[in-house]
Amino acid sequence: MKKLSEFKDDAALDVIANLIEPVIEICQDKDVATQFKAGKQGAAIATAIRAHKSAIMTIMAALEEVPVEEYHCNMLTLPMDLVGLLNDEDMISFFKSQGLVTQDSSGSATVTTEESKK
């Protein structure tokens, strides 16, 4: 599994494009965010895995540079891949940068426009 910093040029763009949606999905999960903020990283990761299996698989496949349909894991490989993921400082920064996005906030132009009319 590659670290984010190892992807260059077009490959970097492709990986970021593949990561944005699943990372935002996980970061918007209030249970995951609450557990991380409480210092319960293990519980947060377990919750993310249970509630966001497809997102986790998409992230892992992107870092392995294979289509999600071709990514396979087992009881030995997944924990090792997750440890690698969590030891990648750039990936952690990417997750943290998406932490600003919550289910209570909206990037919608409609909401912004309506709020500015008040």
C-alpha cells in the first residue's frame, strides 16, 4: 500500500478523486467524530469499519491502485493495511482537513444564498 506522498502527477489526482467521497462520508459520521474527539481511536475505527464498509474498501483499493472490485482483504491483511493507513501522516492530515465538514454544515449555494438574504 502506498502512502499519499508517494503518488505523483496524474496518479495523485486520480487517488485524491477516489478518496474524497469515502473520506467525507466517514468524517461526516457523528459517532466516529465523537469517538475520535474523546480519544477513543480504536472505537472510532471500529465504528467506521462497521458503518462504512464500502468507503473503507474504496479507500484501501485506491491506495493499492486497484479497482475496488479487485481489492481483497482478510483478517491478517486488513489490520496491517489499516495500521499503514493510520501511520501515514499525509492521510491523517487529509482526514483532518475533511473533519471541517459535518452533517450540520452545508456547502450548498442555495443555503448560502438564503442565509445572505436575511
